[in-house]
Amino acid sequence: MTPPIRLALNGASGRMGSALLALLRDDSRFELVHAVVAPGSADDGQPVNVRPGAALRFAHDWAGAPALDVMIDFSGPAALDGALTHCLAHGIALVSGTTGLDAAMETRLAQAGERIALLRAANFSLGVAVLTRLLRDAAAALPDWDLEIVEAHHNRKQDAPSGTALALGHAAADARKTTLDHAAVYSREGQTGPRAEGSIGFAVVRGGDIVGEHTALLIGQGERVELGHRATDRSIFARGALQAAYWLSSRPAGHWQIDDVIASPP
């Protein structure tokens, strides 16, 4: 019998951390051996209720952490810095969904891929990964068709367009041998004139408790192709992160993508 993968969580008491803990209760592929929360968190030192009889408690750093195979990080820039240092020191694979990083941290992560297996994503939905692949192929196959990306999220979301919508735009732009900096149109108001040829438009909806919806419209003369994904449960992102961790734990050093996970199942 294959032993379980030794897993650590960084940002274990956040929204994604809590979702991961809930899934780990029934996932025999993993043994959670370390769970880090922010210093001063009310959870620091409290028991981690993953499985009956487990003696694990939340920690606020990596001191005394046991041997690990892979770490999942959904924290913040400062917490990721310490987690990355630990991974590099011990050769631990890292899955990270932390965003908002400065140039210095981006450089550290770029260099880290030379020493450890590293997978980063703004969205860990496996369905969105498939959508991205489909859009890339469609955008290349229909280079002259107009392309619009429409996204919808809950009324508390702070940024627009969403990171996922932008990632879809980047994939489509790359397939058409251009860049989003050159092709994107983020707003339209007033007398805008005819649509610019080759542009990629974005539209944003905010309301209620929408988890996340993304639709790519490729519009030609007399026909259109619609590619979409609708999330109805936030646990899909945690489920995708676990699948990524399981897959990454057996990979060599390098920069990996969610697309690699769906292209080559473990």
C-alpha cells in the first residue's frame, strides 16, 4: 500500500484553508502533518480537527515542522515568503494560490522553480483549466472572429475584471500572437465608434452571491461560439488544489501549470 503524501497547509485558517481541511477529512491520499496560521490568530495552538485521534495543532511558523512531500499555500505575500524559504531549504514541492505579490517575490518564485517543483494558479478549478485550453484552441482556429469575455461574481469582490477573466484573455491573446496589453478593451461608454479589429473585450457583472461565472464569446458573421464555466460551490477550488498537490508531489523541479495536471493525470 502506498503511504499517504505528507502535506502542509500555509494559511490554514483562511477561507481556502478551511475548505481544504474539510476535504482532507475524507481524502486518504494525504496525511496533514503541519498547518500554519498567521501569528496572533485565535487558532494558533488549537487542535486541527482533520481526523479522529489526530494530535496535530495549528502553528504560526515552520519551526519544528516534520518532513513534508508537498505544501499548499493560500496565505499572503509575507506568509508565502516564509513558506517558500522552508520549501527551498528542504526540497518541498509547493502549490500556491497567493496573489498580490511584488516584483521581488515574483523573482524569488521564478528562481525557486530551478530547485523545487512549483505550481501557481489564480484559479484552481479543473473546469476552468479545460475552458482555458478550449479557448486557446478556438481563438487560434478563428483568428478573425470578435472575442468578448464576460465574467460575473458576488457583490463583495474587490477587483475587476477577475483574475480568471484576465488569464483567459492572456491565453486567447497568446494564441493569436498578440498581447492583452495591446488587444484588451476594458470599458465602453458613449460614442465608442466601431469595434477595433482584433480587440478582446471584457464585461463585468457583480451581484448577490455568485461564486464565479466566465463566458468567452467568439462572434463571427451569422454564427458564434460560446465557451463557459459556472462555479456553484467554492469547494471546487480546494478540490483542484488538492489534485494539483497530489500530482506535483511526484514531479521534478520546475514551473508547472494546472494545464499540466489535466494533461497528464497522476
